[in-house]
Amino acid sequence: MQEQLVEWLKGQEYWKRNNGWDHVIIAGDPNALYRVVDRVKTAVLLVSDFGRLRPDQGSLVKDVIIPYSHRISSYPGDFGVQERKTLLFFMGNRYRKEGGKIRDLLFQILEKEEDVIIKCRTKSRENRRAASRGMHTSKFCLNPAGNTPSACRLFDSIVSLCVPVIVSDIFVESTAALKPGYLVSLLRKVPAEKIIKFQKAMKEVKRYYDYADPNGTVNEI
């Protein structure tokens, strides 16, 4: 279908006029147009990041970075920790990049912790509702690597006011996070006042990641 779309597009008078330079293409998902991006790279691309684009395909000079469309319903309540009984939450694929080595080890380490919910799930409406409930009632949300640096789960965490725990050598090092007891011990030491401070910061910026907010993502783009 991607090839058919490009064939149709390149046959249009308006594309031919400037070889697509005056066109804007929304490609928010990392897999969007991945087969044909070389053929439409002259247009302005709206992308989630440059994780799967070469320097000759996308750049900050020409293109615009947009947030993922979050899949979890936005948290309607205020900041606070009393209603968030779960310390750490994750619901997603157990095996992902590079055979899922990091995720599988995180599952093994965390699934026996009392105040941690970590579940493998498939995409369905019911599981999406369960993920919303989980994120809305947890203090922290685990964010292991996804398809690209800006995984959808990060934006889900922000609109849920669930403090994201990014497992990355820049933030929480993978080697440290994989030590039994290290991650939960680290999170349990975070005082409620600091969690609320993080939540307030997320609430201030969450409109930028919400396509439904009239003063949100679409307005900023």
C-alpha cells in the first residue's frame, strides 16, 4: 500500500510542481512510510524522532518532531500519591528488541515484587483499559527500550502523571537496573514530595502531548 500511495502521489500535478517540497506528510509512527521514505523525503516530514531515518532522509532543518499519539487515556485527576498504591507498573511485550533480553530480565527480577505490576500483554481494547487503570494508579511507570528512542509508552506515562523510569545508560543504567532489588530499592527511597514535584512538572507540559487538547499538540505544530 505504501508503494501504491507514492505512485499516486507522484502522479499528482501539485507534487510534480515542486517535487514535493511544499508538501507536509504526517509519519508519526516509526514504521510509517518506512518502505518509501526515500521517495518522499523532499516533503516536510512530521515524525516522532529520527531513530529510523538516515541524515539524508530527515533533519531538524526541514522536518518537525511530533509526539506519539498516546494510547492510554489521559489522567483526569490531580497530582498526589495516596490513590497510587502500586510502586512500579509495566504492561507490554516481554520480548522486543534484540530478542527482548533486557525486558525478559526485568520481568524475572520484578514480577515477584509485592508492589510492582509487570505483565505481558497483547493489543486489545480490554488490555488498553487495563493499562490505563494501571498507569493511573501507579507512582512510577517502567519505560524500557521501544522501537525508537521516543517510545509511545513515554507519552502514555506523561499524560497519566505516572513518573517514567527510563531504562537507558543515560538515565537508569541497564546494568544497574538488572541487579536484583536495585530498581525497587531506588524507587522506594523517593519521597512523596519529590514524586508530586515530578507530577506537577508533567501536568504543566502534558498538553503538548495531547492531540485532543484544543491548546495542545495540534496547535503547537
